[in-house]
Amino acid sequence: MPYYTKLGKLPSKRHIQFRRPDGKLYAEEVFGTEGFVGPTSTLYHINPPTQVIGWKQLYSTKVEYVERDTMRMRHVKSAPLPPKGDAVTGRVVLFGNNDVEISVCVPAEPMKYHFKNAMADECFFIHFGSGTVFTMFGALKFGPRDYIVIPKGTIYQFVFDEPKDGEPEPRFLLMESVNGSHILPPPRYLSKKTAQFLEHAPYCERDLRTPEMPMTFDKKGKYEVRIKSRDLVHSYEYSYHPLDVVGWDGCYYPYCFNIDDFSPIVGKHHMPPPTHQTFEAHNFVICSFCPRPLDFHPQAIVVPYNHSNLDSDEVLYYVQGNYKARKGIEVGSLSLHPQGIPHGPHPGTPEATIGATHTNELAVMCDTFAPLYPTTAALELDDLNYPRSWEHGWEPDAVESNGHANGHANGKSSKSAKSAKSAKSAKTAKSGSKNLNRVVETKAASTAVSTSAKTGKATAGRSTNARAGKAANTWD
């Protein structure tokens, strides 16, 4: 993964005798990829990792996509998804192709087994909830807004904390590299000679949280490990606890990174989406859109320009922000803009956001270099009015009454603020959406104050008139 690290007890050299307290040898395992020339770690087990028995097939994981011949913008509201299953069986794939699967999970029950994805790296984004993921490399404590990258072949088990009163149930977004590639930091962020994060990178080694103790569970018994491989989940039985590693070192391991530790790159003019890139794999990238100061040219248009990314489909997952000023976008929404159709700000947005100095919204984006297809689950949550939301409101007198930005950008004038306040009192059709929005709006208010305070110093040299306090929501 990003850099070399180690944990636990290790011998002085690879592939030499390393004995347990009872005199027997620890079982060494080279945990490698790409035929021993890719990222690798070396682990030392109490028990030989080959001792597995009683395999059986449980269920298929092959995803069936629909509307493969339909090319249109989509808006999927995932907030109404009811809790179901655990952190594995509760995953609902909404979009995907031969490279990546994008799913949302609202787990309802604990994992009573351990799991290994032998087909793909997994990148989780924890929207709500906290807990610990216990892995063969050690434990990772996680909380809201954490990315968790778990490489292919890692045995793990999610344990979520019980939500406190008033907190939403755990919920996460998952991007899975089903083409077998690794989810890594972009190469341009890393030194070619040392793999160290470079100065221009928006995050560095200090921001990554690597596994910690407890790591070793020396127990005998019957333990189920479910393995995803060949588009199936298989059940295997271990006669010992599968997390029995006493030490390891290398560059292949899981880790956490909180999106609030991403340092946005800003500029005099509007910056393109690659400046928000966080991870990449073969044929797709993952980006983080975080609170930040906006473009500071005196005549800047702070919303994204209309653009045709002719080689990519774009999915945005909306985490937090003032979605009342958008046409139907809410917490947990996923928008899809396919390659071949230009997309950009909603009607009235470019004028309405002039003078805005900062944005408080938060979103995760996945851009793919092959078309994405929806599943039946996505169609059941599809907002069919979304593709038509760009048709009206381009007339000059519609700027203030239609200053919305569904999927890209918006800013609030005094009239649009009143409109947003009015919309807030409207009844929400789906209770799941209403509950999630209520929780995030409360958090957004405090975030806005914090962000404004942090960015005030950066914008001190800019106009001090009423426009300086204006905020915009900008999506690329």
C-alpha cells in the first residue's frame, strides 16, 4: 500500500526460523500480489494458514444490470434503503460495470463470521456509524467520514458500535475493484524514487491510520470464514481463530483515511476535478469534494463550467450540505452523469453564485472510464424527474427563483434562501430521507461555522462587501 510498515513480533530476516514460546515454528506466509512483483507483506501465524476444511457454496454475487442501452442522467435516493443483513450481506449494488461496483449498505445485524474478498480491493466510505474492523493485520477503529481501504485477500470482521440516542443507524458507501486492480493513492502524489508523498499531494503518510493492536487471537474452536471468489461466496471452516497473526511487515495492508484530512487544492480560477482525486484503480478514480475557499479572481464564476468528459461516467454520493437549495438532492443521493452528455450547473446558478467565497458541502465521487449500468435496486430508487431539471429557468428573470444546482453548483441569494427555508417545511415523502437530512443539517450548521472561521483568514484580502459571506455548493 502507500508505504512500508510493520506490527507485532518479527524475526531478524525473512524465511528463517521463528519459534513460538512452545518451541514450534510460527507459520510464515508471503501475502503477495501480481506474481510476487506487486505489493506484498509477510505474516507470521500461530497456526498454518492452510488448515481450512468444510467448504461449501453459499450464494452468488454476480450482479445483474438493467437498461444497458439507456443513456441518461440519473438521481438515485439511497436514504430510504431499509436496514438489512450485516456489513456484507446488506450491501445493495446500485451501479457498476466490469471494473467497479458501487453499493450502499445499512447493516441491521452483526457479522457472526469473518470475511475475505478474494476478487477485489474494497474502499469503504463510512457515512454514519463508528466501530472497529478487526483484520488479520490488526484492528482499525473507524468513525463517520472515514475511508477504509481493505486490499484483496484480507480476512476481516466489522463490529459497529451501538448508535446513541438521536444518531442515525450505520451506513456506508462501498466501491469495489471487481477488475482485480488495487485501490491506491494516485502515482502523481508519490515520489518515483521512494514512494513518499510529495509536497503537492493533498494528504500524506501522517493522515493515514494503519492497523493497531489487538491483532492476535490464539483460540481453538469452529470459526466460519466466508470467501468471495468466482462471483460466489464460499463458506470455509477454521479450527482456530482466523486472526492468529503475531507479526507482519510490508506494503500490503488495510488503512483508514478521514475525508476531513484531505487538503483541498484551490485556485484563482475554477479547478478541474482531478485536483480532488483521492484514490485510483484501473479504469476508475475516487475523489473527495470538501469544504474549501472558492476561486478568487475578481470576476470568477465559482461554479463548474459546462463540460463533456467524453471518456468517463461520473457518480457523486452526497454526504452533507445545503441540499434544500437543490432540486431534489438530499443526503445519501447518488447522481450519475454518463459520458456523451454535457453536464453543468443548474439554471440560474452561474449568476446566483457570483461573489460566493466558500463552499460547505461534502461529497464522494467515482469516475469510471467505461459506462456504468444501474441495477434493479437503483431503478426502484430512481428520481425520474432529474433528467428534466435542466430544461427550464435559463431566462434572466429566473435567476433568483431558480438558483438551484442539482449535481453541480448553487449559491443562495436572499430570495433563494427564503425558498430553501420554505422548502424545509415541506413534507418529505420518504421518512428515511427526512431523518437523514435532519441529522446532517444539524451537523452542517456547525461545519459551516467552523469552515467559515478557517477560511476567513484566507479570504481577508477579498471584497469586504455583503458578497464576501456568501456560500456556494460546487460539484464537478
